[in-house]
Amino acid sequence: RELEIVVRMAPVAPQKKADGSWAGTGDYPEWTVKYFDFYFKGHSGAEHTGYVPNQALFDVLESNDPSFTVLDVENRAFDDDVMAEIMEALKHNTCVTELKLARNLSHWNEQGDKFGLALAPILARSKTITKVDLHNNDLHEKAIVAIAEALKVNTSITELNLADNFARKNAKDIADMLKVNTTLTWLNMNVNQMQDEEAQYLLDALKENKTIKHFTAFNNGALSKELRRELRGFSK
């Protein structure tokens, strides 16, 4: 299958540092390096310095390789289109158990609609994914609602990190999900611009939920001192 992302850049190999990590737009596990190409701004027409996924990543996802259980694209500064393309390759995979997708779209000031809408059906039908880290991706209404709906029917995911996104009033959709989900045990909703009304709605849903053992939602927009205290969360 041809890579659908058009890249007008010549790859430059990232350099390994003394501590064993790799230089670039961030520090990454060594095993992930072969799945990405690195480009310098201005080199062969590159518009920015950073990584793009190469064909090896798409191949390993689509081949359902049982040895590939963690999809780690964290802090690669991928935009909405690239993240959606990666989700397309993931959609029939049944071996990946953990999604490390944090800190991508926030670099581009995008809402992540394509990404979120491509991810949601994967979460809805997956029976193998247990951990999902989406923090700092600027996810807005469409993505938040779609993910919440997916987790109403998912029975495998135990950890969800939605910190540093834009749930806002759609925190109510997360709350509605918590009323029916019986698998999730760990939830991070820090820095999601929740005001008092949606914060209270979420906290009320957590009182009904019997499975969440760890919850945190600090640095939101709630004005009530009592709500701010409760949003600091708990660990049971």
C-alpha cells in the first residue's frame, strides 16, 4: 500500500545522544526510531524540522504484527491529517494494547476532528487496547463526543488520559460515559476548561461510577472553591 502522506523532503538520520536517546523534536525510545524519518527545515523544501511516519509504521500496523503492541507517536508534532492516517492503518489491528498519542496536534493549533473521528470507532470495537494517552492534543467538541460515545461500549480500556484538551461543556459527554462504562479505572481530565456546571456534572457521575480508582481534573475553570477541591481528584 502506498503511503498516502505526501512529503517533499529528503530524510536525515536522527543522531543518537550519549544517554541513548535520540535527538530531534523530543526524546524517544530507541525502538521507535525506525518507524519515522527526520527532516530539517529548509532541507529539500521542508517547511519545518521534525518527524513524519514512514512506510514501516503503516506496514507493522496493517500486518497486525503480534510483537508490535505499543503504538508510540508521542510528541512527534503530527498534524490532524497525519494522525488520522495513522488511525486508518490501525483500524483493523488486534495486537496493539497501548496508544501513546500525546502532544501532537497542540503544536499546530488544530482541533483534531479528523484524528478524533478516526480514533473513536477503533476504541469502540477494540477488545485489546487497554491504555489510551491523548493528553495535549487540542481535542475539541467533535473528538471529545466521539471518544465518549466509543467508551460507552468499549470493554477493554482501563486508562484514559485526556488532560490538556478542550472538553469544556462536553465534559458532560465524558460524564454520561462514566455512568455506563464499567471497565475504566483511571481518568485524567486536567486542564480541560471545565466550568462549574460541567464540573459538577462530571463529579456527580463519578459518584455513580463504581470502577474508577484514580481521577484528577485540576487546573480547570471552575470558580467554586469546593468544586476546585474535588477536582483535585482521588486515588483509591
